[in-house]
Amino acid sequence: MYLGIDYGTSEIKALLTDEAGNIVQTHGVSLSIQRPQPHWSEQGADEWWRATNDLMAAMREKSAGAWQQIKAVGLSGQMHGAVLLDENNQALRPVILWNDTRSEAECAELEAAVPGLHAITGNLAMPGFTAPKLLWVAKHEPEIFARTATVLLPKDYIRLRMTGRKISEMSDAAGTLWLDTAKRDWSDEVLAACKLNRSHMPELIEGSHNSGTLLPEVAAQWGL
């Protein structure tokens, strides 16, 4: 058995399949979105984790004996969101989502600061990406920016809660505007333009690689 978890903007969904890829069980838990100002779109990282635990409890109950046969867990999810963590891995503010458009001015600032941005990242600077969001936070919420020790994408935050490891995959990292896509590595130049460095970034791996194992307390809670 294999368990897949997808972190959408409006719902977290789980899928249990057998060895042949046949669907054994599915379930979903809805999420709320906060829009405190025009152009803003935010969610709470803690809400994702609470919803994940509720989802796993429901899936375990519905799947009966098949649950104990799970061999691996795969993750997919919404891209570009900025999860800002302090030195204790606690979220500093609500997550700025992919569909938040407040950082239009910061996109222009980033392109001016890094003339080779398009060639390095393979992308135009758009408010949906992660890097402009951090420039916005640095400008408008400097006290939060100063306390930011790590920046993770939504799925990578869940992986941290599941495994204790800070890891991102190449495809997701390419959606931050911090990845040198040719080198498949973080761009020090673009990070510096956002007042960040490699210490703020997770480890990079290929999407097909094993990225960790469940923490014992998570495995116990989920009954795996």
C-alpha cells in the first residue's frame, strides 16, 4: 500500500492505493483562506498540520487493515507560498499564498537588482512566486523578517513536521525565484538581492528521491 497526500489551497486530500495502483480509499479535509486586505491571500501553517492529523485519523478508520500495509508516503501540494519560521521552527506569520498579489512592486525591484534574473531562474518575476513575497515582508514587516531563520514552501513545511528535515524538491524550488535552474542549486546572487542566504534555505533533492522517514511520535499518532 502507498499513501499520497496532496496539499491544495482549499483542501488537503489523501489517497491510498495498492501495489497495482488501484484506489483503496480517499478522503479530504477542507481549508479556509484569509483575505484581510485586497490582493492578500493567506493561510495558517498550523491549520495545515491540524488538518493533516484529522485526515490521517479519518483515513486510518476508513482503511481498516490496509492502513498497516503502507510502505511509503508521497507528497504533492501548492507551490510558491512563503512559510516563515523562527529559529525554533515556529511560524512567524500567516503563510502568504501563491495567489497573493501584494508584491507587484517588489517584482520590479528584484528584476532591477538582478539583471540576469530571467536567465538564472528561467522565470519572470511575478507576485505569485516566493522571492517577491520576502521582499515585501522585509519592507513592510521588518521585525518579522529579522526573526526569519528559514523559508519553506507549504509542502516542505509539512515534510518538516513529518520527518524533522528541511528539504525541497527541484521543481518546487524553481518556483521560488531563488533557484539557479541550470546549476540545480540555490542562487547566491538572487538570495542576496532578497537579503537572504543559504542558511535560510532547505536542502535540495530530486523529486524522486527519498526525503526522510516519519518521526516516531508522528508514526505513533498516525498508527503507522
